[in-house]
Amino acid sequence: MSTQTERRPDLSILASFSGEGGVERMVLNLVNAIAERGLQIDLLLIKTRSRHLDEIHPAVNRIELGSRHTATSLLPLARYLRRTQPPCLLAAKDRAGRMAVVARALAGASHTRLLLRLGTNLTAAFAHKSRWRLFLRQLPIRLIYPGIDRIIAVSEGVRQDTLAVSGLDQDRVVVVRNPVITPRMIEAAAAPTPHPWLGDPKYPVILGVGRLTLQKDFITLLRAFAVVRELRPCRLIILGDGRERETLLNLSHELGISEALALPGFTPNPYAYMKRANLFVLSSRWEGSPNVLTEAMALGTPVVSTDCPSGPNELLGEGRIAPLVPVGDWQALAEAMQRVLDSPPETTLLRESVREYNAHQSANHYLEIMGLAKIRSDAIVS
């Protein structure tokens, strides 16, 4: 249930919760990590269809803007900004950020500092679209992004892409790692074994996690898995729902691997799978900063990834920590999977490589950029 208050928050966060995806999870982790410091937060919600909202810190003031789409949230957001005049507004997505620029101008809230969190490599995401559609997507960014005080990119790849698309000065876009690693994640990973295939030493389990869409390219993973299975007994579990489910099932029959493939659908606790899998594979065509890859590494699970834009090369030290393979190359992916199954990297190396993706460390960086670090320190002292 939404609440309204006239008190001035330390920070307002604008977000749309339309499912249980990576953006929603990262917003949840960030909001909770900041709220634990005692700051007063208004969470402005465009959409509220997400089980993640059940886990929001009880001290967070939830305000539903009463709309079902970003475009129709303009006037409610402007009224909120005019009434409340928060010192800082953080928008969690591109469309929300562009709309917030207009809302701030309508509200006359010039003293409200506006920041945008960007989690997508725009150029890579539109690489398979027409040049005209890419132009129409880039144009509002060129026109509106100059009205944002600071943009926070989730990876250096996203930062460089944003600078190229927006034309902004270098110092306007900074990198802060996603708040991936939380005590809740570590606790959830210790839950009882969620699938009978896990823990069977005769059949190593390879795991993929993500929406069953073109972006995640599980078709390439299935083709690579079929090659690996010819060389050794193993099984493949892919967690997630999406429009390509039937395509993947049909392909598994064509490849003769249907008996070794499980598609359990969405699970609220993929961490129990990650912790027990023998290998985690990211087969994506593009990312911003792949949270599932980060989570698997944080749990000490051996990984292989495509060298997609953006994020995997930063996480894997350009291939020094674990293999990176060309996007869509199922033969190279199969070779890398076989190599890591034979000789997995040290667990401590994987965990050490993602230390800076800790939620509390990420929250500290956000607060510093937003100029709220002193409030954080005062809250902790009190």
C-alpha cells in the first residue's frame, strides 16, 4: 500500500518494478543498503508488479505514482517534486531518467539534484535493429541527457557507450559497480538442494540463468552443451521464463539432449542452484553488467562467458580469471566449457575478483556521488 508524507526525504528513488529481473533486484539491494544507514528514502513507484517489493526495508517510504507507464507518470512526479523538493532524485532506468528531467523543469525543482543509473549498453542492444530505430533511440538521449546532473554506469563498457551516444563530457558519467552481493544472497545459497540433479557426482551440472530471449542466446548454449555431452556425461539446467522456451525445447530434441536438459522456469532463489552447479555459463549477446555472472563468481562457482558488451571482460580480467569466447560461437564455447570442467579456477580467486560488487560498498559510492556521504556518517554515528 502506498503512503504519502510531507516530510522532506534525504533521497528519492524513481523506479519501475515490472517483474523479478536484474534491474529490480539491484534497485532493491541498493535501497535496502542505503536504508540500513538510517537515511530517509522515498521510493517512487511507476509499476509495482514484483515480488521483490515484499523485501523492501520497512523504513522506506513507498509512494505509488498511480500510473502504469513511465510516460503517464510525468505529472504525478512533477507534483511530488514541487511539493517535496527532495535534495536528490535517483532514476533507475533510461526512460525514467529522461522523464525526470522534464518533471523537474515543470515542478521548478531546480535545487533537486538529478542522477540516472544506466545498466544497458544501448548500442549493443540495438545492434540487430535498423539504423533508423537506433537513431530514434539515440536522439532523445542527445537532447535530454544534458539535463541530468550525473549518470552512473554499471560498467566501464556502459560508460564508454553512454559517452559516445550522448556526447556528454567525460566527468558527467561515472562507474559504480552493481550492489550484487548481499547477506541475503549468501544465506539463500545455503538453502536445501533445489533440484535432484545437483550433487550427483556422476553427472556434472552446467547452469544458465536468465530470460529465455534473444539477448541471452541460450540457443548457442544448447549447441555447445550438445558437443560437451558427446565428450562426457553432464546435464544442463536453465533457469528463467520467456518467449523462446518452445524454441529451446524443440532444439534440444533435434540435438538429442532433451533428457539432459531441465527448464524449471523462474525461481526466486537461483543462488542455491549456483552454489551447487559445477559450471555457470553466460551466453549473452549483450549485457550492461551481468549480475548472474557476478553472483556465480561470488559463490565460488566456475564460470565461462561470452565476451559480449558490456561487463564480462571487466569481471573476468579480460579472460585471465575465466575464459571469454566470441558471441554466438558455440564451438569455442564448448571448448571453454570442457576446459573449465577439467580444470576449474580457484574458488578464492573468483570471489576475490568480485569484491567491489558488495551492496554496502556500492551504496557508499552512490552516496558519495549524490553528496549524501555526510548524512550517512551522521546516521551511523547516531
